[in-house]
Amino acid sequence: MAVTKFLSRKTRLDTIIKYIMNGEKTEKMMYVSGVNCRPDTAISEMQDTKKRFDKEDGIISYHLIQSFDGKEVSPKKCHELGVQYAKELFGDDFQFVVATHLNTDNVHNHIVINSVSFKSGNKFYSNRETKDFIRITSDFICRENKLSIIKTLWKNKGYYKLYVKNNPYMQLVKKDIDDAIAISYSYKDFVYNLEEKGYYVSENENTGLIITRDNSYKIVRPRELFGNNYTKERIKYRIENKTYNKIYIPKKKYKMSIEEYNKFKHKQRAQQLRELPALYILICLLLKIDPLPQKIEFKDYKIPITKEMKISLKYLDSLSQQTILLAENKINNLEELKSYRYNLEENLRILKGKRENLWRKRKKETNPEIKEKHTHEIDNLKALIKKANKDIINCYEIENRTILLRNQLELEKSKEFVKNKKKDKSRVR
């Protein structure tokens, strides 16, 4: 059973790090680890990050405590779980130190996190949603490792689900799962389609499906985060019982005149055209090609249009939005894209903080006019948050597609290298 506590500190980074790294409590530093920094130089590295981005005031660090029943886990296992826990929450962007204390009956982890990201310079923003997500993540890890969890009622029940709903990364994963279900014929095909998108799929008897992404510590457990519609059994059912788009079927199955056949094809064509986005049809008309060609002619080759290609055409609108995003912000490479996404995420945290403050003010306000004004401001912020979420999802999709294409290119180069090597050997013979 793990108990978690999340605290913010506004003073003395050195004091708290020296406290958690106390040799008497950590078996002479045996159970101390640093992620994105070294434990012995963590203080100076974190302070350098703050100076580099000129963010030395406000909240200096966060202190996360994860306490286990001493009878359930060994000190080594406790430390491993602490590192895994911290990586899932902060591993991509923040520096932190994990220290396991053995001086009490209950072994426990102390995790000190730098409040400023060493990658983007953005500060971590904590609210009720993130605090609940921190607890639920600890519960996930306990269940996966067959440890007990706290059964007391939550103080803010349901806030972690709000966090998932408002988190662009979680919504991107949910969308990719739904897309994979839509184009799959079996569960095995579903796993393959997710892997093609850059995910790894595994299973755990306690939490069901576990999905991780290339180049990311972030782990997503669909059943826990998105509901029972995302269990393995339910996904199988959704794949096997999909409703396909109905097309016009003529009443006469056999004897059909040429006129009737032409009429049938015309109606079928009209039905198929309605399913395509208007933007795609417009582009086809401008290029003077049939919106539904059987094959694409490229030089001397004729490439048939596959089912996957037709499905991708449905998302032409999102592709055009991503192209506009890159062009308007003059993003030329992956590093610039990541930097832009970090800034969007920081802006999103600020907007959510403002919205939360307005919610509190509106709740306490008794004047109807001022209350109406707060409601209007909240609606404006809601539109800005929605746009920021959409832009962040587009950034993730571009980033993932870029990484996949780069990996594919490297694979093709290695295949070509092996092929050339074999040719050279045959010539020597």
C-alpha cells in the first residue's frame, strides 16, 4: 500500500536535497538516484537551469513522498518503484532526485523535482487535477506490482479524470486507439496498427492494456483512464461488431440492363463522394482528377489506392491544419517543434490556472453582474484552452510522424547497405 503526499517549496533547494540524501537514512547513499541530473551535483544543476531561464523566484521545487508498508516491499524494490513513478510523472522534461529512506518502519521514497523544465524553461503547474493524477498513477504502479492500495474515499473524487480529459497527450492516445480500432479486422491487427503509429502494447492482469510511446516515459492505461470501453475484451467486441458505411444496393440482384447498371453506379458514386471531406474533392477538381480514382499514376507506375490510403484521406483536414501550424510559426526542424510545443503547454497551464481562479471567484461572488462577467471570461478562456489543446495534439502527431519516418529511412538505408555489401561479395567471387 502506497501513501502519497505532494508539497511545494519556495525556499532553500539545497536544504531539502541534502535532507533526502542523508547517508544515515539511505544506507550510505545506496538508494539514491538522479534522473536528468547527477545526485552529487543535483543542487548546482537545478540552480543552473533556473538561472538559464531566469526563473529563480516563486516555487523553487516540489517534494513528493511515496510511503509503502515495510512488510510489502524491500528497500531495493521500493527504490525501483520510486524511480519508475517519478519518471512516469516528470521524466521527459524535469530534473529530480529519488532517495529511499529506511529509518522508519515504513520504507518510503522522497522525490525532489526542480520546478523549472531543463528542456523548455517552463514551470510545472500543480492544481487539484494534477494532484489526483499523481495519486492515481501511484495506485496504478502498486496494482501492476501486486501491492495493495488505499481504499479510503478521495477528497476530490473525479478530478484525475478531468485531468485526462483536458490533457492533450492523453486525448491523442485515445484518438489513436479509436483510429486503430476503426481500421482493424482483428485484435492482432489492432496491435499492429498501434505499433505502426509508434506505440508499444503490453498487458497486465491487474490493469489490463498498457500503452507506451516511442521516445517517451509516459505510460497510458486505457481502461483506468478512458473507461471500460477500452478493455481488451471491449476492444475486441468493437472490432468484431463495427458498423460499416452502407452503400446503395439495387433491388434486382441479377438481370440488370445497362441503363440500370449506370444508374446504380451513379448513386453508389454519389454516396461515396459524400463520405469524403469537401476539401479533398475541391483539390481533386482543381487538379482535374477523379476524386475516387482506382489507381494513382506516378511516372511509369500505377499505384492502387488501398483501404488505408482511403482512410487517411478522411484526415486531410487535420493534415492541412498541421501544415498551416508549421508554416505560420516558421518551424523547420524537430527541435523547433518541441520548443514550440513546450511553450504551448506552458501557456495552457497558465490559462487553466486563470480559469480555476475565476471558478473560485464566481462561486463566492453574490453580485449577479460580476458573476455574469466571470462566466463570460471563463467562456473566453475555454475557447483559448480548446485551441491550445488542438495545437498541442497536432504537434505530437507531427513529432511522432517525423520520428517514424526518420526510423523508416534509417531502416531503408541499412537494407540498401546490406544489399550493396552482398553485391560486392558476389563480384569478388
